[in-house]
Amino acid sequence: MKITKNSPELLLLLIAAGTAMSFAVWQNLLNNFAIERAAFTGVEIGILQSLREIPGFLAFTIIYVLLLIREQRMAYVSMVLLGLGTLLTGFFPSAIGFYLTTILMSMGFHYLETIQNSLTLQWVSKKDAPEFLGKMIAAKAAASILAFSLVWLLFEFFHFDYKWIYIVGGGVSLFIAFYSWNHFDDFPQKVYQSKKLILRKRYWLYYALQFMSGARRQIFVVFAGFLMVEKFGFSVGEISILFLINSAFNIFMAPRIGRLIGKIGERNSLILEYIGLIAVFCGYAVVENSNIAVGLYILDHLFFAMAIAQKTYFQKIANPADIASTAGVSFTINHIAAVVIPVIFGALWLSSPSLVFYVGAVFAGISLLLAFNVPSNPEAGNETIMGRIPHNALET
């Protein structure tokens, strides 16, 4: 698909890059900053990650915010919050300070992710969506490479303090937000979006996939990186290189994964993803070699890129007017487990890190069972193989 100047597709790619820039810096420095400056253990990092997910759990509230401001404008506001939260992090090197700046950063990040998903499914056709979503992942990966390279350069060669690196990372996202606000037109909505909370019975499988995705992903987000620092002693520079390599793979692979999903369909893509993730989580549980751990980390990200199939599955079965509301509801469902898993598993980590990853493999196994219920050709009225809602009840 061709992306033109001042088009909604170009704006979506810039938003993706702006999101990734701040979050990549925050994520890159997270474990080292937490351990070296705030003296975190597995318990504190679990609390931090649970607090970070509370705005995601409350993502359904975006539908009420959209009563006051258009989605496109709210995307800019959310990016400003994300940038500010990142920028301020280094000024508060304590547990409470880190918790508060994380909540601010997370408010912007989760609202922005919700709106970005909604606008993408509204603005991009069903035919082009898998490939375009792959391009969005590639754009995020490219911005992340810039962020990780910047962190590595400023930290390893110029010995910048954490504070200044956070300022640079947050500042770039603030610039992109204000540039986009002033440069792009207000694009019209193709379909009027419902401004009330919607839970439809026929979307039940999508909700279940979202719930399991949130539970599973939290184990990776919270503990895979923590494993690298705590068990293998990775420095800030080494973590930066790891993220850099991972993002480079995504730039190359994500658009191809998107095209692959368009060819083999959502059902086969999700089955492949979950089989791979079962193997990866079991690998984390037993790994004793840092190089193998790095390989598992990269594979993990590549399999997660196949979650594009969840979004395109929903786009195919959804009433177009439901997209904005369901984006918020599904993001909340995705984060139900995310609020409690970091704290509970942070405590479990102290006694058995391997068990944390084995539970992740179980979560991936449950997701695999759900994926077998996705039809080969999903559409309204053909949402599932088993547990199908009658066609005359589509809007219930």
C-alpha cells in the first residue's frame, strides 16, 4: 500500500514512532535505574509494573473522554502525557517518585495505544490492515533503535546521568506530538463511533484472547528483562544492545509477518504464535546461558508481532461503529490480569523464577486452545467455530 504526505496512514506511523521513542527509553533504563538508584527487588518491581498497568485497566474510560475531544486530538494529548512522564522520571530516583512518574507515563501510553488501535482499524481497509500493522511495528522498532542507540551512546561514551537521558527520550515524543498537532489535518470519521461502553456476546472469543494476551505478556514484559539484569548481570549498555538487535529484527520481519497473516489467515497465525511462545517460556525457565537467553528474547518479540492477527480478526467480525468503544474495553480486558500478576509473581520470583515462566507457558497453552476456535474465514455471523452466536443476535 502507498503512504502519501499528510495522509492518516503517515500520521499513524508518526504516532507509533512517538510512542516508541519515550517508552523505549523508559523500558531500556527501567531495570538498571530500579536496581541501581531505587534499590528495587522483585517485590518493588512487581509493584511498579502493577501500578503501570492500572491506566491500561482503566482504558475503557477513553470512551467518556471522547465525548469531549475527538480521537485524533486525544492521541496528541496522550503523547504529551507519555513524554512528560518519561522526561520527569530521572528527577525522582526513589520508590515513590518512580511509582508516580510511571503512572503519568502509563496514562499517556495506554490511552495512546487504545486510540492508535481504534484509528488504525477505522482508517485502514481490511485488505491492507495486516501489512500496515506490520509497518507500524516496524516504525516502532525503528524509533526504538534510535532510542536504544541514543541510550547506549550517551550512557557508555558520554557518561550522561539517567536524568538527562530521560529528558531526551521524553522530549522527542513531546516534539512529535506538537508537530503532528500542527501539521496534519483533522481527518473525518468514516463511520460514526458509538460513545457508550459496548460488550457484545459475539465478541466473546476476542475478549478471551485479549485477556490471555495480557496475562501472558506481563510475564514477559516484567520478568524477561529483569532476568537479564539479575541472573546474567547485563549492564545498561548490554541491555541497549539487546533491545537494538531485537528492534532491528522487527524492522525487517514485522511487515513480512503482516503479509504472512494476510496469506495464511488469523487462525493459523495465532496457532503458530502460541506454539512458539510455549517453547520460548519453557526455555526461559531452564536457560543458563546468556546467549541462549538473548535468542529466546528475540524469538519472543517476533512471536508477539503475530498478535496483529488478533486485531485483524476483530476488524473482520466487528460492527464498524463499535471499534472505538471496543478498543477501550478490550484494552481494559487485556489489563485485568496485568494489574495483579506483577505483584503476585514478583513475590513468587523470590522463591522460584523458573516457575514464573512455566506459568507463562500454561497461559500460552490456554491461548492455543482458544485459537483453535477461530474460523478460517472470520466475519460477522462467523466469529467462532464453537459457541457461535445466532446471526439474528449479532448486535447483542
